[in-house]
Amino acid sequence: MSSNSDTEKKYNKWIVVLSIVIPLAVAALFGVNLRKLGFDVEPLSFLPPIYASINGLTALILIVALWAVKNRKVKLHENLMKLAIGCSVLFLILYVAYHMTSDSTKFGGEGTIRYVYYFILITHIVLSVVVIPFVLITYVRALAGNFDRHRKIAKVTFPIWLYVAITGVIVYVMISPYY
């Protein structure tokens, strides 16, 4: 057994745990409204444009990171991918904080745009859960130096993650008139 496999195996349990715990924690915390539970907290209503911007920044970072690796700027690629992961974590923290202090906003559009919005929203949510293990596995394979396997899964991870980042911005733009 190679050290690459050992490194990957060492992280496999964490990948499984985080891939389950993160969506469950977000779903659970999404349903908790601190104000309705009697806590005297101000709604963090200023956060949606900030976390939407973080999604947009993540999309840009992913695109530049792809350019970097295609141009053999491996260290830049590595740093950008770490930054993209950090942005995604920050997005998640701010998103949960907003929903724990504020009422959910209902989409007010009617007709075809309503179907478009909900299609984008649902695919965004589903793929945001799906992408978690992909990002973690892709990162661990790079960490282990298993670059052939890293490249193979990155070809799947990249478009999903990019779609999630971009549709996060689109969802915000579409619902922002109703805040």
C-alpha cells in the first residue's frame, strides 16, 4: 500500500462524516430562529448581499484556479483552491447566521419566472449538498499527491462547484427585490 493511499484512507472517515454532518447541521440550524426562541438578537438582514458576493468571488476564484493549473502555476492553483474552500466555509457560516436571526424571504415572482427561480433554487440546494464530498475528496487526493486521481474527480467537482457558486448569486439577485 502506498503512502498516497494511506493519506486518502486517513481522511475517508472525515469526508464521510463531514458530508453528512454539514448538510444536516445546516438543515437543522436553518429551522432555528433565535428571535422566535426568545433571544434578543437583531436580524442580520445585511448578510444576503455579502454571502451572495462571496459566492460570486468563489466562482471567480474557481475559474482563475482552473486557468492557473492549466498554465502549470501549481502553487497558485493550490492557494486559490484553499481560498475557494475558505470562501465556501465563510459563506456557509454567514448563511446560517442570517437564517438563524431572520425570517425566510418568500419569492414573489409569478408565472414562468417562478418556475425558473424554483428550478435554479432546487438544483442549487441539491448540488450544494452533493458537492461537499466531491470537494473534500478532490482536496484530499491533491493533499496525498495522487494527482491522476485528483484530476479525474476534479473534472466532476469543478463544474458542480462552479454551478453552485454562480446559482447562489442568481438566486440572491432573483429574490433580492422581495427582502
